[in-house]
Amino acid sequence: MEAAITKDDSVITAYRAHGWTYIRGVSVLGVLAELTGKSSGCAIGKGGSMHMYCKNFYGGNGIVGAQVPLGAGIAFAIKYRGEPNVCITLYGDGAANQGQVFEAFNMAKLWNLPCIFVCENNGYGMGTSADRASACIDYYTRGDYVPGMRVDGMDVLAVREATKFAKDYVLTNGPILLETATYRYHGHSMSDPGTSYRTREEIQQKREKFDPISTFKQKIVTANLVTADEIKKIEAEVRKEVDEAAERAKTDPEIPLKELYNQIYYQPPKDYHVRGCDITIQAPSS
């Protein structure tokens, strides 16, 4: 998707924001150090796993489905300012039944906002399969008056081309809904082994036959765009960069406690103070 938009376009997603944070411009260290709460994190350790941001990337949101109306709002701002850009607003199949999602569809179409709504359908909302949670699992049709299309979310090139089409469409016609059919190999969270509601064989089959990285690698090698040795070199460089960033993410310092009181308000008055949990604490805030 990033290959089909520009840095002037906006993106907002749910709580699995790490890949988007990197691809939008934050370094590997900025992502990993945010996970460990260190000062070198992209939000100086204050945001953690769910709240990572950079220019025109609005996070990481912890409330299920809440990013969808926010994405409509970002698209409204883009249109209000007369900018030739779009907002990609992503949510999962588990959030697709949220009432606020349909409210956002309505407002986006009412005002023909340049918003690409993307339902990342990995088949399971936490541990519940889509067909046990949704009366209609054709998520691309659920925009009603917002047109939709379904794309293979495990095919890198298909996703890029679908995003290109969607961007061109929304700039002229208003919102569109993309359903990307994808898959989650691991559990929903650390407390979910991911095998109590599906078989290990299912997971293994998806990984072996449909993994987007493996299939894309096979395509470009077969097309003689790159050699296997060149890919191995890239993979080694990636591992080295990640290993070094991971080590720093463990050892870099945390921010001092006084920093917790800063960045609460935008441009607070000079010598502004905020109260702590204890009413006797009046801490300076900038």
C-alpha cells in the first residue's frame, strides 16, 4: 500500500501498527525502543506498542474500531484544505461490526471524503472465526452506498495495484472500501496460543502456500529481477540492523520521571503546572 501512495497521504490503523510505523518513516530502533519504553522510541517511550506516530501516520489505536471515524475525520481535513491526498483507514474483521464503522461510512459518503477504508480480514477476530461473528462475511459489500472490492492481501503486487486504483477513485468519487484477505500466523495476543480455534495444519498450509514474502521472493527470482544470492545479502543486512536495534532497545535509558508531565497539552502557557495523582504534586509541564 505504501508503494501506491505518497508521504503526503495519511494512514491510520489499529493496534498492530509496528509495520506501518516503520514503512511510514520511523527507524527500526524507533519502533523497538518504543516497545520497550525507552527514550529512543518514536514516542520517547510514552506510547508503547499501541501508540506509535510520525508525520501523516496517526497510529496505533487501542480501542477496537475507533480509528475508523478518526480516519474519516482526517480525510475531511484533507478535503477541507483542498489537498490532493487521501487517508487510508485500516481496521480488522473483528472491528467490522462496530457501529461507529458504519457511522463513519455514512459521513464519508455524505461528504464524498477521500478515504480508503481497508478491512484486513484475517479470518479471526481474536479467537472467533469471521463466520461465527458476522452475518455477512463479504466485508467489501458492507459499505452499502460506499463501493467495495476484494483483493488478495497475501499478494504484494495485487495490494499495490488495488491501492493505486482506490486512490485514483476516491480523489474523484469519494470513499471506497477494500477488503484484503490475509492471515495471522500467531495468536491474537501473548495469552493466545493461536491453536485452540484452528489446527496447526491450517497455519502451516497458509504459511507454506500463501506467505506474502516467500511468494513475492519467488516471483522476482523467477522473473530474473534479482538473484537468490542478492536476496540472501539483503536478508543478512536486515537481520544485522534488527539485531543491533533490538540490543539498543534493551539498553537505552528510559525518560526521567519529570518528562511524564510534559506533552500533555499543546503549547501550554509559560510556567504551566499539572496536578499529579497526589493532589500535593504540582509538576511543571511543557
